[in-house]
Amino acid sequence: MKRGRLLAVIGVVIAIVVIAAGYFLVARPRAKGPIRIGVLAPLSPPGDYMAGKLIVRGAELAAKYVNEHGGVLGGRTIEIVVEDDSGTPEKGVAGYKRLVTEKKVVAVIGQYHSSVCLAICPIADQYGVPLIATQAAAAKITEGHYKAVFRMHAINPARAKLWLEFIKKMGWKKIAILAENTDYGIGLLEETKAMAKEMGLAIEIKDIVFDRGTKDFTPQLLDIQAWGADLVINIGVGDDAYLIIKQAYDIGLYPKVPMLASYDFPVRPEYWKNLGDKGNYMLFISYYHPMMKLTDLGKWFKAEYEKKYNEPPVYTAYNAFGAVVVVAQAIEQAGSADPAAIIKALETGTFKSWNSDAVTFPRGEGIYWHQWSPPMVIVQYTKTGQKYETAPIVFPEEMKTGEVYLPGG
Amino acid sequence: MDWLLLSQYFFAGLVIGVIYSLMAVGITFIYSIMKMINWSMGEFYMIGSYVQYALVVWLLGPKMWFLGIPLSMLVVFLLGLVVEKLLITPMFTGGIERKDEYATVITIALMVFFRNLFSYIAGPYEYSPPDYAPPMKIGTLPVSGNRFVAFVGTIIILAAFYLVVRKTWIGRAFRAVAQNRVGAQTAGVEVEKIDMLGFGVGVALAAAAGALLAPVFMVFPENGAISTMKGFEIIVIGGIGSIMGSLVGGLLLGMVESLMSVFISPSYRDVYGFLALMIILAVRPTGFFGEKERLA
């Protein structure tokens, strides 16, 4: 009898210990601990580390926004965990795996270099943790129809289409394209050539593909000058993009021959510091202009960013902010921080971001799979040191605020 | 073929080749005296460019940029003395058996340290000092003023370096240690002091390249990486330890890269240099001016 009572007591104690352990180990931390969102971005060379820094700034302010507005799932906070991909595919893959397996993030945002993003896409599908690309533009990213990969940035075909329509409007015939040998550069070059044919444009394209990290572009620029280009399209990223402008200016090619930058690096604060007079008259693709209307989220971000960093936010930071708040809304809509549930919510839900209150990622056709595209414009600087908000939008026609100025006539 | 265009490519290669040489001379000078490869050479280039930027922007002003070059060299020379005394000297005095490995580990560690230190101090931004000279024309050739200044500056610095090494007592001491450490020591040369000075002079040459090229290739924590790689390529082409070899190797590499990248494709720019390196090593395993080491 005594033995039986003893066994019963031991049984009850074991049961209490198991239940308590289960509660403390599983249930309690999940209920109250922060939900981690990973940021994977280039924070060191050869990646565009300035872009990475802006992505991190945007994501951190997004976490602040969500946490100050009650968190998610009944008060749980969002915590940002950052990994550096250095703009290289191998570091990107390692960083994604570390975020998912060690840091236990429920989603990963960021991605600036298409080559890195493309290397991560199959890994994201394998782990089933959603990846929202904020500024990787290669068409293949969404064309691959990866279950866990989403994008809220302009795709290369749309960019190529925009500048080909611009070229058509300007009546330019000889177009030189300097492109880095990455998925972004080569992809954009190929898209441009294919689309020019499709559109029936009678233009001649001189394409020069260079090794990323090249420091001297003078021979190629001399070649372009001798060829008599009407427009130079600069598909360099980071330091290379700046060096192309500087060196083209030095040999008298630019601004006599106009140059169009393939993305919005001229909006960054260091642009004028690096280039001075040499940066004037630059044409560039942009996805945000201060004249554009912001949502309430966008307005909150702009005010907070300016307060914290004493400079106006740029698209890279805006979009990282947008990606984190979209993930937070997806968690809320799914009622769970489970990555599979978040993917389902992203596919079916409608979300608020900085530039739209109707962001969606449907299972679209072709390149429009899990894709949300921001509007794009071509902007031109017309004065040295000009503030971005006063630079005119010169294309497309329906959004333009000024005419193209060609110093070479 | 348009001869004007060809001469432009040729001149572009010549300018970049002479500039590469400056870096290579620094590497080969340190190697010939201390028999060690300084893997952090690019970081001394980077520090030279930062010092020049700081001097021009905050102290000297854009018109006095030329004063910044010797000052940058002096700052990096002094830094080199400290680094040599604290970190490299134990290689010769501390009873270290694998000197090569010690030098490799310590200079690679320095490379990582300096890159991160400058990322921390100056941030990951690119900086560019104001132009040293406006774009100009030599005959019909359009030339970047900054490159022309770097080209002329490099020639002046290399000529001064050559004179010091050939015509002065200290230069003779450098050459003696380079030829035979023990022999020089028995003749009364204080090899430890020569090591320290040699390291300082070598890194000051890298700093000169960084300062001269600051407005051309800009200033950021990793800007020395490419120059270091080219520098090593050049010293192997020219012959390790040969200053003349560094000059010839630099010119050759500049020309090969410039011409091949136009006539074939710039995508493989680095491949051309390595192809030239392989061909030269197959024909002359010691490089153009490489000498066999004289042993006592």
C-alpha cells in the first residue's frame, strides 16, 4: 500500500514536472517572446554596402513602428536580426541559413544584388521561410515561381521598357550600354536588347560587359566616344557606377553625351560629395520622388527617419521599412508566426506599405509571380548639388514635372 | 584601325601601368630587404588615400592638394615604423622558426584590422577629394587631369626613390641588406634599423599611390584590394625583388589590360594579366629581371 502510494506520488510529480517543463520550454516563450525577422543585405564590399546600411535603417524603424503600435499576435514585439551578405552569393546563402537555423527568424527581408537573391531562392524554398526581396531586380527571381520568394521592387523588364520608351521619345539611335557581369547587369542588358526588337525600335546597341570591381573604364569609354553614342546607359552598381561617371566626364564623353543610371543611387546623400560638378545632368531611374504621395505609413516613416538620421529617406530605406511592416501584417492576418502560414497570408492578403495601401503578391503569370511593382520614373539633375525633391521628373509623360536638358545640344 | 583611338588606348594603358608600378615597387622593396610579403600593402594605400582626403578637405584646401602627398607619405611612413617595430621585428629577434608564415599571418591580420578600423572610423561611404586638375588634352588626346597628375607624380616619386637607392649611403645599406643580411651585418650595417626604415619607405610608396589616386579611384575602406592584387602580379612578372622589374611589369600589365579589354572584352580584364603572367613564367621562371639569391 505504502509502495503504491509512493509510486502514485512520484507519478504525479513527474507529470507536473513534464507539464511545467513543456509550458516553460514551448508554450510560454512562444506566447511572450519577440518574433524575429531577418534582414539579409550587403554591408561590406564587394556589395553595395551603403544600400545595405539603408536597408537596415528602414527595417529597424519598421520594427519600432510595429512595436509602438501594439506589436503582433496580441502584443508580441518584432525583433530585427541582421546578416551581411557582402553582395556575394555564397555569403548570402550562408547568411540566410544562419538566420533561419540559428536565429530562428520567421521571414527574411532585404536583398539588393540579384545574383545573391537568385542563389538564395531555392534555399528559401527548401527551408520554407519566406524571403521578401526589397531591391533585387532580375526577372528570374520571380520567373522561377519559388513558393517562398516574394518581391516588392521593380523588375528588369519594366525598367528596360521604361528607358526604351524614353529613348524612342528622345529619338536617340545609338545606345551604348556598360553593364556589370552579374545577373542584374547581364539580365538588364539582354532584356533591353530583346525588348527593343519586340518594340520594333530602329536603334543600334553597343554593349560592353565589364567585370564587377573594375576600376578603370577609360578604354571602354574611349571606345564609346569614338563610336558616337547618343546615350550611355550606366549599369554599374556601387563604386563602379561612380567611377564610370567620373571617368566619362574626364575624357569629355559625359555630359556632352547624356548618361542614364540604371537605378537610384544619385538620390543618396554621398552622390554630390563624390562627384561634385561631374554629377550634374545625370538621368536616372527612380522608384520614389518626394512629389509622390505617401501613405500614412510612409508619412510616419519619413518623419521618424528625418528625426533620427537628419536626412531625407530614400527608396532603399522606404522599401525595407515596407517589407517588414508587410511581414508583420501577414503574421497578424495569418494569426500565427509560422513561416508556412505567413507565406499563405502573403499570397492571399492585401497589405499597407509606404507607397500603397493595396500591396498584394498573387500567384501571377510568368515574372509576375509573388510580385508587387512600385511605379518608376526617370529623373534628371539640372544643377550641381541639387536637392532630390527639386530635380524634375522627365519621364513618363503623365508624371513629368520638367523637360530633359541636354548640355551637348 | 583608327590610330588616334589606338594611341588613346595605349596612353590609357601607360598611365595606369605607371601607377600600378608604384604599388609594386613598394611591395618588392619590402620583400627584397626583409624577405617577407606584406599582404597589408593595399591597406597602407587605403590609409594614404584617407589621410590625403582629410588633409585636402579639412586642412590644406583644394589648391594645396600637392602638399598632402608628402604629408600622407610621412604619416604612413611613421605608422610603418611603429608597425614594423611592434609586429614585424619579433620575426627576426624572437626566435621564430617559420618566418614566412609569421609574416603572412601578421600582415593578413593587419589587413583585416585596418579595413575594419577605417569602416568603423569613416563609415562604409565612398569619399572623393576635389580634383587635382581639370580634364586636359595632350595633343588630340583627351586626358583626365587627375590621372595625368598621378602619372607625373608617380614618375617623380619613382625617380627620387631610384636616386636615393642608388646614390646615397642609406640606399647602399638597403641594397646591401637586400643582397645578403649577414654580410651587411658583419660590415657594420644595423639591419634592424634598415628593416624598420625599409618597411616604412615601402608602405610610404603605397600611401603615395593612394594619395595620388584618391580623386581617380575614390576613398573607401577596401580601395587598396585591387591595387595589391595587381602589385603582386607585377612583381612576379618583373621578377621578385627587382625594382626595374616592377616598372616594366607595371607598364606591361597596364598595356595588356587596356588593349585586350577593348579588343576582346572587359569582362575578362583580370584574366589577361594572369595569362601574361603564366606565359612569362613559362618562358622566364624568375620573371623579367628576377635574380637568383646570393647566399653567403
